[in-house]
Amino acid sequence: MSISPNSTRRGSRTLSFEVMPPRRPDIAPKFWNTVTRLLETQPDFLSVTYGAAGQDRSTARQVVRRLVRDTPIQPIAHLTCVRASREELVSVISDYLDSGVRTFLALRGDPPADDPTWRPAADGVNSAAELVNVIRTLEQHRNIKQPGAGLRAAFKPLTIAVATFPSGNPEAGTSPEQEIERLLLKQVAGADFAITQLFFEADDYIAFVEKARRYGVTIPIVAGILVPTEPRRLARVAELTKVVAPERLVNDLSRASDEQDLYRRGIVHGSTLARQILDSGAPGIHFYTFNKAQPVLDLIDELPELTPTD
């Protein structure tokens, strides 16, 4: 992964955020206000999610196109395999490339919750590693057929991120070792860097990276974290991802005397985790914002190395 000018100014540590596209037109202004506030930190990239099982794809594409067109940020377009044929994926990827997108996050995606009998199509794209290969192959064909595309690619190389689970994926039942095996397959397919699913203990990330390096993973592994200022958000995350906050964190938040105290405790926990991660040598921090700017902005104020210098 190349280091952008922003991360060079912050000591070669990357700063990035994940946002979710607005689901209704009436909340779009609030969403774009959040994005504007996040952009003031000069992040290295901003990832734009799909909804579960590929919901909100159209809105996500609109958001990514606007970021490419109207902002200096490098957006990461999420792509998932679930409920998408190979033909549909090629069409979406081509559309993104035509729009100027140069970075993707290749995900398998979760099986649809409303269809317990769902199975991947035999002729579909059934893993993140396969999806990485599809993106790379399509880019190569475009560059051969379109000399202008090849020239642009020389100036702005295609970058592909993938996800990984430092404690194993509870939904898929994988161990950290199995996640490393999957990460190796994604690396071989052409992934440039990985972003972790959220975690709450620094040792989980540190041990995972150390073991991954021993197994042969060489790509950067960016730490994805959530600022734990809302207990109900932690409960919702546990419901969706099966990643459960540690008891010590939940107990500390429960002792808050009021909302202000609760918020401050969450910032302290988040900044302590980020500090430990950065001290371990992490290449950067990726914040899962849930479309709320203030918690991550307040946390960043606690970490000068994530603030670009003039």
C-alpha cells in the first residue's frame, strides 16, 4: 500500500474512516455534514459500505462517485459477492472504474439473513480471494484495450483492500489461524492491504499480526476500531458481528455517573486501545464511525501522530 501525502505528514501512519451511505434522502444532508467534518482531518481514505447482503448498493455508488468528483479523498468502494452474479460484479466494477475509483474493499459478504437456504451460485464469485482476482483481471483487460486507462493506471495504480478477523470470525466459525490462511490466499490473489474487523483488546491485534508475519503475510494490516461511547452500539455490534465487548469495558461504562462521564470513559478506552496499537507498529488506524464524527474527532485529539502537520 502506498503512503499518501497525508500519512507522510503524520509520520507514515494512516488515518481512515468507514461511513455508511444514507438510507433515506432526508438524512443525506446530515451524512454529508459528517463526511465534511471527517475530511477536515485529512484522512488517507474513506470507505463506503454496502448494507447487509448488498443493500444500499445504488446509494453507495452515488456516494463514492461524489467523493471522487468533489473531494480530495480517496474513497474505498466496498464490493461483496453475496447475491451478485459474476456478470453483475463485472458491471459494478466497470462502473466504478469508469467513475475514477482506484481502491476497492473486496468482501465475501454475509449470507442473507432472510434466506437460510441460500447457497452461492456455482458460476458465481464465492470468496473474497476470487473477487480480488476478478478485479485484477478486469483492470488488466481494460488497460490492454484502452491505452488511456493503462496510462491513468500508471499514475494511479489500482489498490485492493481485504478484511480479516484478528480473533477469528465468529459468524464463520474460523480461528485466527484460519483467518491467516484466508489472508494468505487473498494476498496471493493480489490484495494490497488488509483492514481488521473491530476488536477491543490490543493483544488480539498484536498477536494476530505477529503470527501472520510468521506464516508469510507481508501486506500491511490496518487496525479497525470502534470508539466505545455508546453501550447500545456495542450491543448492536455484538448482535450483527458476534464480536462481544470485554466485560471490563462494559463494566466500566456501566459505572458512568451521567452521559458526559459515559462519553469520556469511551474516549479513554478508545484512545488507550489506539495508543497501544500504534505503539506496536500498526501502519494505521481505521475508525468504524457509524456516521458519527464527534467521537472519532475527540479521540484523534488524544493522538497527535494521527494529526497531519503543516
